[in-house]
Amino acid sequence: MFKLTINITSFQPKRLLNVLVLFIFFVSSSVVSAQTRMVVGFVTDTLNQPIAGANIAIEGTNVGTATDDNGRFKLNITEKHNVIIKVSYLGYETEWFTVNAKDKSEFTELHFRLKPETQSIEGVFVSAIQRRQGNIDRLNAKGITFMPNISGSFESLLKSIPGVSSSNELSSQYSVRGGNFDENLVYVNDIEIFRPFLIRSGQQEGLSFINPDMVSSVEFSAGAFNAEFGDKMSSVLNVHYRKPTSYQTVASASLLGAGVTTEGVMANSKFSFITGVRYKTSQYMLSTLDVKGDYTPTYIDWQGLFNYQLTPKFSISLLGNYSGNSYLFAPDVRETRFGMFSNTLQLKIYYEGQEVDKFQTAMGALTFEYKPTSSTSLKLYSANYINSERETYDLLGQYYLNELDNSLGSSSYGDSLINVGIGGFLNHARNYLDVYVNSIGHIGQYQFGKSKLKWGIQAQKELFDDELVEWELIDSSGYSLPYNGEHVGLAYAIRSNNRFESFRSSGFAQVDLNNNLGDFRVQTTLGCRAFYWDFNNEFLISPRGNISIVPLENKNLEFHISSGIYYQPPFYKELRLPNGQLNYSIKSQKSIQYLLGAEYYFKAWGSPFRVSAELYYKSLKNLIPFK
């Protein structure tokens, strides 16, 4: 403590000046000794993502601070000697930095990059089984990329499920329990997916919409599904693409194609993206078909899912897709042998001409999601689908039907003995189709206890611009089919030009109840859909329900029963009659479905197994046949 006493009675100016100098010296010394240094900086991980809440401390003291949400910090140092700054955070290795006292700067900026900490612990075995919940199967999508299949499609995973079948290994289409392949619903992130309409074979089809490298979860129902899913009769495939948490790139290549998928996060993890490009060619597979020629199919596909978290309660996502399929086919010759050993025949066809097809589709869906509470989710979405298809061909064929030598030991065994038929045909098509589908909808969900309430509405507008010119001439042994003795006719001919718009609206309400009744856990799902279409002024009501029962004493056993009324309103293919005109009196296809099943889960030889049995019945009405 410094104390200054002045005796006024003995005041002398010279002595006062000395005292003032001494006073200024002590004050300036105190200021210098109290001078501080400001240290600022930020803390990130090895991916340069900020770490919030990291501890910043001066070692050996109680002075410290913590990083903010952006990973930044500020610290004042008043020590005269060297200071060691310690930076630590749970799960990361600790970092130190020494501030040299000889450095007289008043401001220091630092950047700490913490590495993840690894610790050796005892081995832990974790296993999981994909459990069925009522009429919905939850599938493991991780192994799809390792499943051997020619088409390379995600739907190959479904073909291993009982009740699902496919007659063409080049196609991603499938039928469920005897239904048509157009009776299957496909959703990606709650958006219904459409496919090209003029495709006639698996050779032309190309890539499936679903990119396996982007999938996070898969749900599938082979009939009697819930009201939350749309208006078709056979099945529903519900796929969700994942929301990335880090940077990652996956690439693959083969003789049939290649693909690259990349994902990442930005803007302090508020923005995430996952996008992929795929290329496929089935040229090598098509060269093994009976019809020999020049096959040049090329298929390319791009998809992307972009998410931005505006606030903790509000987010925006964009799902985009472009697909371009080009199919060029110039046939040369076809040779097929058939019949019995006693009467073996050979059909040989020589071709001229070519087929050129192009199918281009683009889709974009923007979704706004608002979560006012942890139990409530509100979504508003707008989806747009554009489809442009071109099918053109002129194919001339001349065929010869010969009887083959089937005499064993003959020098001409397997060669042609006699010609039993000769003829030709000419196929022509100039088919063009443009489709525009615009929809807007809302999906809501409210969780109360163990139960859940879901609802949704959608309005959809469609525009079709269809131009068909197609005919076939068949000539056999000097006359044409059909033969009338007067003039040359065509086997069939279509010429039409249709342009029309239509509007559809639909909605649903569904409640999922979970309760324990005695010794059983019971999950009940009850719902109802409503649908209206202005093309034929049809209004439909579709009630649906499902009950799942699990004994509490044996949770590996599950029973379920489902039922409902299912309508499938017509779309482009069903509307067009064989002559190319529109059927304005058409009605929706209808089915009543009943499903009774049981599941049992167990382990054997260290692996999980599932035994399932189902009894399924479907009553059909107003079926619409088409090619």
C-alpha cells in the first residue's frame, strides 16, 4: 500500500515536485504490471466442423472459458510468465499451446483442430433383426449392392420375398401375388414415383428410379397395406433416402455400368446433400438373345437430395431426378429351333431397318417440414414430373420355316431338309407421348403416448399429349393377313392424337394404437382414404385396417390380420383403348383383400432366422386388361 502525506504548514514547491514525480512512477508501474493479452480462436474437428462447448483453460489456474455454437472462444491473460492453454472435449484428444511471455503483442489468434480419441475396450457383440410390423416388412437395404443381378436394380431385393415374382431378369418391374406390374406403388421420401409408359420390354427399360447407394430405410407390403399409402391394388414400396452426417464418396464400376455417389454437410451441419450419377449399358447381355444385331442401349440417371435446417423446428428439402434412356436396335437375323424330336423345325428371320427409342424423365419435389413440438410434424410438399417419350421403328422381316433332319448318324443331321413356310412382315411406328404431372399436398403426424395419428391431403393435375401412328403388315406365301381376296390389308393399324387434362384429389386419416391387453401387446391401425377424379366424376371411399398381436411372454412370435377395400383409378395405359381412342366411361379397378399371417423369430447356428406363414385372399372387380 502506498501512502502520501503532505504537511501544508511546511509547504515548499521544490519538495512538492519531487513527491509528484514519485507518485506518477508508482502509478505507471502498477499499470504496466496489470497489462493483459487477449487470446481468441476457434476449435474444430478433423473435418473442419466447429466443436461447441469445448473447454479452454489456463493450466494450473482456475481461469477458463468454453467455445460457443460456432466453435469460437475469447480468453484474457494477465500472467507475467509463460502460459499453457489447454483445450479438451469429450471424445477427442486434448491439445496444448504455450503463450510466450516475451511476446509483447496484445492480441493472439489460435486454431485448434482436435482429433477423435480412440480407446480400446472389451469386445461387445451387437445383433439386430429386421422385425415385421403387421402388414409392413422392414427390409435391410445394406446388402443390395452385393446381390448378383443383371438389371442392377434395387427391386431385385424384393424378388426374394414370397409372393413377389418377375419374368424378366433385365427388368426392374415385378408382380405381387398375381397382380400386374402397374399395380405397385413406389414412394421415395413420401413422394410417389412414376415410370415411362411406352416401354414394352426389359431391354428398353434401363435403370430403376431408386439409387441403392442413397437408401437408408425400406418398407414393403405385399398387399392389404395401410390407408396412408395410395390407390393401387397389389403392393407398396416405401423408400427413404438418408440424411448425411459427414463427407463420403462411393464409386463402383463393372462391364454393365458405373456409378458415383457423394454426400456431405456444410454451414455448421445445417445443410446436407447426397447425390449420385449412374450409367448402365446392357449391350453385352442383349448380344446373347435369339435376335442377333446391333444393340446400342445407353441409360444415365442423376438424383440428388438436399436438406437445409433453417431453425431447429423448420427445414426444407429438395429431391431431384433426371433420367435419360436411349435404345438403338438394328436387328440382323434370328434363328430359333423348336418342336419335338420326331418333328424338329427351324425358324429363321432376316431383318432390315432399325428401332430408335428415347425416354426422358425429370422430377423435382420441394418439401417444407415444421415441427412445432417434439410430438407433431407438419409437411407441405410440391412435386412436378415431366416425361417425354419417343418410339420409332421400321422393321422389315423375311422368314423361312424349315424342317430339320433328325436322323441320328446322318451326315446332314440338324440341317434343313425341306422348306415348309415362307413369308414376311413390316412393322412401323411413330409414337410420341408427353406427360406432365403436378401435385401439391400436406402430410401431418401427431404422437400421443405410444399411439400416433396421421393425416394427409393431395391435389394432382395431369396433362397428356399422345400421338400414335402404328401398323403391321403380314405377308405369307403370296397373300397378306387378314386375307379377303380383294386387296392387301394390314394386320392392325392405330392412328390417334389425344390431348387431355384431368384433376385428382385424395386424402386419408389413420390412427395407430399401441396397448397391452392382458398378456399381449396389441397394435391396431385403422384408416380410411377418399378419392375423386373429374375425368369420370368418380368418388371412392377405401377403409383399411390391421391388427398385430405379440405375446409378452414370447416376443419372438407375432400374429397379424389385415383387410381393406382397394381401388386403382385408371392412368394413361388404362385409358387408351386398343384402337388408340380414350375410354371416357372407364371405372376404377376394385379389390377386397384379406390377410392372415404369423411370424416366428429364432436363432440357430449363431444366425437369426424367421419363419412366416400367410393366408391371403383377394376379390377383384372391374379389371382393365391392356398390353
